[in-house]
Amino acid sequence: MELTVTKNATCTFCGCVCDDIELHSDGERIKETKGACILGQSWFKNHTAERLYPAALVNGREATVDEAVEAAAEFLHAADMPLVYGLSNVTCEATREAVSLAELVGAVIDSHTSL
Amino acid sequence: MLTLTLLEPPTVPLEAEVLSPDVLAPLSHAEVRALPVYHGKRRLRLDEFFEVEGDGSDHVTLHGDLGRVRWVGRKMTRGHITIHGPVGMHLGAHMRGGHIEVHGSAADWVGGEMAGGTIHVRGDAGGQVGSAYRGSVSGMSGGTILVEGAAGIEVGMRMRRGLIAVRGPVRDFAGLQMKGGTLVLMSGAELRAGAWMTRGTIISLKPLRLLPTFGLACDYAPAFLRLYARHLAGLGFPLPADGSYHRFTGDAAVPGKGEVLQWQPHPA
Amino acid sequence: MLRITGGTVYDPANGVHGEVRDVCIAGGKVVAAVEGGRTIDASGMVVFPGGVDVHTHVAGAALNFARGLIPEQHRKAVPVVHSKLRRAGLGGVTPTTFATGYLYAGMGWTTVNEAAVPVLSAKHTHEELRDTPIVDKTCCVLMANNELLLDLLEAGEYERARDVLAWLVWAAKAYGVKAVNPGGVAAWKWGKDAKRLSDPVEGYGKMTPGTIVAALARMVDDLHLPHPLHLHCNSLGNPGNVDVTLETMKVLEGNRAHLAHLQYHAYGGDDWGTIRSEAVAVADAFNANPNLTADAGAVLFGNTVTITADGPWQHLLFQLTGKKWANLDVENETGCGVVPYAYKPGSPANAVQWAVGLELLLLITDPWRIYLTTDHPNGAPFWRYPEIIRLLMDRDYRREQLNTIPGAVHSRLVLPELTREYTLSEIAVITSAGPARALGLPHKGHLGVGADADVAIFNVDKDPARMFAYPRYVIKGGEVVIEEGELRQVVEGRSFAVRPAYDEAVEAYLRPVFQQQYTMSFDNYPVGPDRVHGLEVVGPATQAGREPGEPGA
Amino acid sequence: MSCTLGEVKNRADLIIYWGGNPAECHPRHFTKYTIMQKGKYVPNGRKGRTMVLVDIRETPSAKAADIFLQVRPGKDFEVLTLLRAIVKGQRIDPRAAAETGLTLEQLTDLADRMKRAKFGVLFFGMGLSMTRGKHMNSAAALTLAAELNAFTKFVAMPMRGHGNVTGADVVLRYTTGYPFGINLCRGYPRFNPGEFSSVDLLVRGDVDATLVLGADPGATMPQPAIDHLARTPTIVLDPKVTHTSRLARVHITTAATGITAPGTVYRMDEVPLPLRPPLKGPYPSDEEVLRRIIAAVRKKPAWEPDPAGVMAG
């Protein structure tokens, strides 16, 4: 099968954030990671386009994303002091939305930095 | 006399900066009950958390498990607050005058950036007693904080004036970046006491593991200390009558002219 | 559709100096007439074109670096409390992005020029500008210490350097070209400076600040960029720097330039003890050079934080104040320093700085060439502009304020002798019409037919500081955003960029050099047009073609 | 006192790693940014640079170093503070210095090298920033570097781990003014590390619901914090079902950053970089899920903070 080549891809595994990686993928998996280090290789190969996990879980049971989104919104809205935490491997665009959500539900927002 | 009894401990922190004589004294019973407090993100009435007895007064007594109640006595300039039970963070922060007595323990930031008045904690205190908040040039700039129990890290961080005395042991970085004032450690401290201090005095009755940037200047029993000892004795923190003090100066890294007086039981 | 009736209109760009007339708005533009729609009765009020800030630092890596350094200032700042309309944030000396938009709009300012953007972090600047609501934005990229350019100039390759500059401007989706302490920041990378125009630049044989300034001003004019070279002269803030400023005006050889924060470049004296105003010399030379515009960079007493790409100056300030200092050098391009600072009326040096800003505004005869700024946040936060307006309009107030500084300093100033008072029309020029013209934005800074419908409506007030701090209405792009002094609606702003013409072959030259000198992939360096929110390409020098870094056809 | 990594590549002749093990944790740091590169002003590459490694144990990174200095565990703050004093010419008692595990001679040699360098850099890792003294250890490194600028050009920067934690810092600063640990309960940003840091909040049980994204606290935090996450409603957005997902009430699978999700991330030196995801996956991005949660919250009665609830000064 013809592999798709992505040049100048960015690896987000460690803080080096190397952006000179060449990825060869078959649409489902990344087959080759030119330029990536040993950590980067396993990072890229460890994620695929397959559906390996349920879309969502609510109370341990499989649920639709809509149901899970509604449950999440309800918990955060009802809480007196919610916390939004993590943000260490999400995009800036996601962090930007996380701030917006934290504001909307009156939360504390914190990243991995505080650890 | 105003007595407030916490009905049950709040489930998330309760910010109650209204619990200050400056706010409470002029108010009627009904007005006190209606004061705003912040339970996490919710603004609620004081009487949803406290049973209120009496009218507003300069004498305020708090009862209950106030471990999550924060900012009690914030910015107070007068009056007395007596607390029976543990109390949460920022007790007496930015306080300028008056007296706070805690029959229990207090969390972090007791007397943060306070400028005057007295805080007496009968139990333990958390970290950052009398300290500067993040980024501030100075911590405590006046007043007295007495802690009968132990205290946490960064006690007296960047303090500029005033007195902090702790009867129990304190943790790391006591007197961190201290610029003035006096810190009395009756049971010593863990690591790095006096780190980066520029001026001020740390008196310790137990040996300290000082940074290598402190040097032993001399061994003496300074006259001013006798005077100071009298003052401290009046506060219930008597210094030993015998012995002498090793005087260390530092921190040479800054370079600073702080002094650390470490008591020696037997004259050298 | 909107009609503003009965207001006293100041629209100096169209020769209107306080006439009662209607302003009609449709489709976000000023139009000749409208039928129906809302009417705002502005009787007894003053109508201005929306303010335009020609030089401010509201977004980007350096400012954001500063934000992280001053939690103690944030605690004192006036916060913006979240509401259905407003995003939360903080005012203070480095307002957060959303707060920046609300604060500018809240005093009738509707266009801002972010004056210092490294190409390497331009993506970040645009991210912040995306979250800076209401106002329209432009930005200037830092070029006077860019080693790709300096190396080419050193080799005598002017034309290729110009192509590189043009490529960089579009790669950054910028609007103008900024020069900060030309050569001095490059030297600072070695802990050195280049103060005088003939000083050699550390690391180079032929380059001097003078040759860099001359070459950049020429490139900007050759490329017909709408805004002239935006120039932060060498030797900023140093006593006796007047000579460097006067010499800079000469080496420009008639090319256009906008001299940023001129106040910081008009000092005499030998040191901080003897610093004195040289505003007269600077203003005289400036008045005689019609190729120049300038902004004041005025100082007000109080707390702020100084942020500049002028690294050596910041290190000096740190040594003078002994307080916090942070420095951030950007590979091959620029650097920046951050020092929290308080201007004190009791300090003779600060008093001179305060006076010089006002003196320049009062001594430069043509208000069309000097604009109101504080070099936010360096001289004072932008939200204090109304205080400066009062100082310009009210000489009695000015005299009172002179009494707050040490009497001994008066002899080092000309301010005590200056009696000029700005008229409302002149205020409209220095806050809107003039800077819009200097930026080359024909649809900004006026209320003629076809202009963007950015309008500020003020109550008439004896105290101009109060008058200009609290507009009754602010209209942005035809939408009423402030009404009765309150935020009523939040609109998105646009980002203007230029696309100067360059030979696409320059990329073939740049790619290997870039890969050698930088640490990121060349193809990841340019800002994609889809990443700039509200991007609008303007100006005459537009070239169509493929995106920088994208493979050719 | 910082710079982007290209400055190090082009100029640094003295490179110090402190409390970090780049050979194993940031494998391309040496080759892409620091010692191995030929720089514009370091044309001889490795030969033109001196690398010093300071750590409490001899890690594989020591092989790359010209000088390895082994500090006694828990003495980093002491060593950095000593260096500040030595750089300023203060006299130090050699016996006191030796308690750090390094001799005064070694320390003086290092101080001299730092002052003599044309362009020095100090990278500090979690061995410094996460051990006893924490933020003060980082402050010591940054202060030392700042003070060295009285003699030469010197910078310091943290070796930050985990993908885009730098980007989170950047976005939080421009939206709220503060880098992390921000309390929005009163409708505007407040900051107090220790009070509003996640671990402290969870250990004390101060919060009553948690949204976790881009982290797995269920695997990394102390047990009392994990217990609280299990006790209260926890929501996880993650490309995998994580330890935290298993104790959470809600888990939503999201696209993997840079592999199936596009966007922007920041390098440890705050240089923004675009992502070029090579795959199209079946899951929505974190960004999209967050937008959907926001939309769902907006349908509920609005929480409105008290405009009078500003804690002045």
C-alpha cells in the first residue's frame, strides 16, 4: 500500500517539540518516523487512527459523546468549586477553550506546571 | 460581643473576609447575618453557615471547625477576634491593628503581609507565616505573630519589620529573603533558615543547619538581647538566662548583612 | 443602520473642526445618508473618529513574559469580572488580552498597532490578538537586528535583503517594519551595545546602526509599504542621547520614518544626575524634516513595567533599580528585556522624562506628525491616556503638576515656559486622524463617507481626563459597543496585513541558510493566513502568489 | 534570563545541565539544539563548547559531559547559593562548601568558567525543580544566571517535560495574567501557588468536581489526591482510557495531539509550532469536546459571579 508522507511533523512527547519529523503512514498507523528519537518513535507508533476505545464512558458504561458531554456539563455546572487540570498534552487551541469553560463554571484552572 | 458558630464545615473553601471587626462592628444583628461570604463560586449569606448571636461588635468570637474558612481578619485595623477551633488560610492577612487569638491551629499564610497588630496561634500554623505573597517585594512589615505549636515552610519570607516567634519546630526556608525584623525559633528549624537574607535577625535556641554562605562572626551575649528577652518573656516566649550566642552573618550570596543568633547552653 | 444626530463633530481629516452635523452609518461604514434604523441623539456631545494607537505593546511573547513576572501588580489591578458579555481578565499595567480590548474600546480607541513582533513568535502574537476583542489590529515585525538581513547587508546584497524583508513581513502576516536599537540588540547577544550611529556592531565588519537604519528605511520606501519604517532609535533612555536622535534624522536621507516614543530619545546631560530636557533641539530638527512622524512615548508617574526589545537598556535599568529583571533573546532576530518600574515625581530623572513627553507634544508644531502614546506599558499603561490629554489641554493643571516635581528640576526643562493648550480638534488629530494617516490606513481616523464606522462620542466636560476616560458611546464598525459608558456588545476586530512584492526565488536562498541558523523547520516558520483571525490584506504593495514555505506550483 | 534554543545553538560555549538527564529524557536536545551542533558563532561544534553536568548521580548524560559534578542529594540549593557568593568574590569556608559534595575548588572552577564564557547557558531539570526546595531551587538557578550578566552573557531555562505544558503556561498567562493555579471562583483570576495548585486542592479535598485533560493524575498524584478524584465527580478527556478514566464518572475519548488532532504547541523555549497530524482518527479533538461542553453549560441557568465580590488590593 502507498504510504502517505507527512514532512515537518511536530512531536509533542517531550519539551524539545522537534518539528522536523517525517512520518509515513498507511491511513491507520504510522509506519515510519524519520528523524524521531526513541521516545518520539514510540509516541507516534503508540497512537493510531483505529477505534480502540469506546467513544465515551459514563459511570463505567459505554455512552455516546453527547451523553458524556451532558453529564460533564452537569457536574461542572453543579459543583461549588470545580477544578480543570492537566493541559500538558493538549493543543493551545484546547487550552484556550479550557480557560473559557473554567470561567463559565467558576473553576480553578491549573496545569501540570504546579506539580 | 458578637458570637458566630459554624453550623457545619463547608464542603469547599469558604472565603469570609467580612469576618473582621472593621466590617462587623457597626452592623446590626440582621446586617451581620446578611453579609456576603463566598463558598467556592457561590455568593451566600453569612447566616447560611453561621449561627449569629449578638450585634456587630469589636469583640468577635468564632466557634467550630473553621479549617476551610479563609481570610478571617483580613485587613483588620482594630478589635479582637477569638477563634475556638482550627481556622483556614490567610488569617489576619494584611492586618494593620487589633488582636487575633486562635485556640486551635491555623493554616498557611497567617499574617501574610501584615503591617500591625497581634496574632496568637495556640496550636500549629501552616507555611508562609508573615510572608510575602508571590511576587511581592516585602512580607510582614510590622506587628507580632506568636505560634505555640509548629509551623511550616517559608516562615517570615521577605519580612521587613515586626516579630514572629514560634515555640515548636519550623520547616525549611525560615526567614527566606528576610529584610528586617526578628524571627525567634524556640525549637529550631529544618533546612535553609535565613536563605538569601539581607538584614534582620533570626534567634534560634536550637542549632540550625545553616547554608555554607553563612559565616561565624563571633560568640557573644549582646546587650540588646537582654532587653529583647524581657519583651519576649512578656509575650510568653522567654529566652534562656544563661549561655551565650553564636553570631552568624549572611547570606553572602546576596550579599546580605543578616544575623543568625544561635544559643549555646554553655558559655564558650 | 445608525444615525448620530446633533453632535459637535471633530473630523479634522475632512476639515471639520467642531460643527454640529449628523454622522450616518450603514454596513459598517460611514455613508452620506440613511433611511430608518436607530438614532443616537448626541446633542451637546462631542463626536470623534475612533482612536488609533500607533505604538503599543498589547500582545506577544515579550508582553506575555512580563505578565508572568508581576503577580504582585496583577493583585492590585482592576479585574474584569466574567459576565454573559465579558470574558474575565485583569486590567493593570499589562492587561490580559480580553481586558485589553474592553479597555481600549472603553475609552473610544478602536485600532491598535502592536509595535514589536519577532517573526519567530508571530504565531503567538496573532493568537493573542485573536483574543483581543473589538479593536482592529496591525503589527510591526522586528527587523533591525535580524541576522538574515544584516548578513546580506554586510555582503552588500541590498536587493536580496529587501526581498528577504518582504518575504518575512508576509511570513509574519505583519503590517509594518520595526527597527529597535538597530545593531544594538545584535551586539547585546554578546553582552555589548551599539549606542552611536557610527559604532561598529559586534560580530560584523561593515555594519553600523547608521547603515542599518538607512538601508531599512530605504527598503520600506522601495516596497511602498503603507507605514514608514517604525524606528526605535539607538541609545534609548540614556542621558545625552539627543545627538544620536538628531543624527538618525540625518542618516534617513529623506526616506520616511516614524520615530517611536520620541520622549525616550530627547535627553541632554551626562548622567542620571545631570539629565535634562533636549526637547527643543529634537522638536526643531523634527519640525524641519517633513519625512518624519513620531509618537510621544509620554511618561506618567506611577507603577508600570518596562518591556522592550532593547536588551542592553533593560539590563542597565535592572542594575539601576536592583529589582526584577528578565531577558529573552530570540534566535537570529531580536531580544527583549522586562523590568518592573515605578516613575516617581520626586526623582529628578523621572521628572525630566515626564516633562519631555509633554514638551515634545507641545513643541512639535504640526499635530499631524506627533501622536499620543505612552509606549504602553513602558511610560504608563494605555488606559491613562486621558490624563495626558488633560495635561495638554489645560495649562493651569500642567502648572499644578509641575509643582509636584522637585523645583530644582525646572531649570532643566522648557515645560514651565510652554503655554500652548491643545484644542479638541488637535486632540482628534493626535489620537486618531494623525496616527491613522501615519499607519497608511485610509479608512481609519476620519468620519468621511467610506470610512470605517468607528466613532467615539463624549460628554462635554470641564475635565478632559474624565471626558476622555468615559465615552458615552463607542461605535466599532457600525456596532454600538459602549453605551452610557457601559459595554453592551463585543465584536471581533480585524487584523490588517500587507503583502509586499518579492522575488519568490528568494525562498531558495533562504531555506538552507535558515536551516543552518534556526532550530525549527523552515516550512513551519511562516504564519499561515488561516491562522490569523479576521485577516485583511491591505495596501498598494500587494502581490498574489503562493504562501511562504508552501511548495511551488 | 532566557532565550530561544537557536541562541544556544549559535552562540553557547558553556552549556550546563543541572538535575536533568537529557540523554534519556530529551534525547535530541544535545544533537538538535546544544552541544553537537555547529553554530553560527561556534563553527567547531562540539569542540567549541564545554558541557558541564551537575546531578546527584552519574546518569548516561554524564558520558557526554566534559565535566561531571556530583552533588550530594538535597544540596542543589546550597551549591547554587554558594556559586552566587563565589561569583561575587565572597569568601567561603571550604569545610562548609564541602558539605555539598563538591569542593570549594570545584565550585570556584565552575564559577570561573561561567564568568569567562562568551555565552553561557544553564538548563535545569526536574532533579532541581521537583526536589526539596522546588520553586526556590529554580529561583536559585535563574538568579545565578541573571547575576552572571554583570560579567558576561548568561541565560537559564527549565528543561520542561511533557509536550505542550509550555503552551498551557502561555495561554493561561495571556488570558488570565498568571501561568498556572488560577482561581476563577469570583469571576476574575486569582493566583496563589500552594493554595490553588491541583495536588494541594485535591489532597485537602477543597474541590468538588474535576475535569482532567492532557494528564493522568490517577497514575501520578499522591494517594489522597487520587482518593478525592474517585470520591468526587471526575471527568476525563484523553485519547486513551487512563488510570484516571477508570476512577472517573465520565470519560470521553479524544483525538491525539499532533497525530490525529491539529493545532499549535509550544516548545520549551516558548517558540510556537504548528502540528501536522498524519492521520484522521475517529475521535473528536479536545478542543471540539470542550466547545460542546461549553455549549451544554450555556443551556443551563447561568452562573454569574458577584460583581461586588472583588477582593481589592
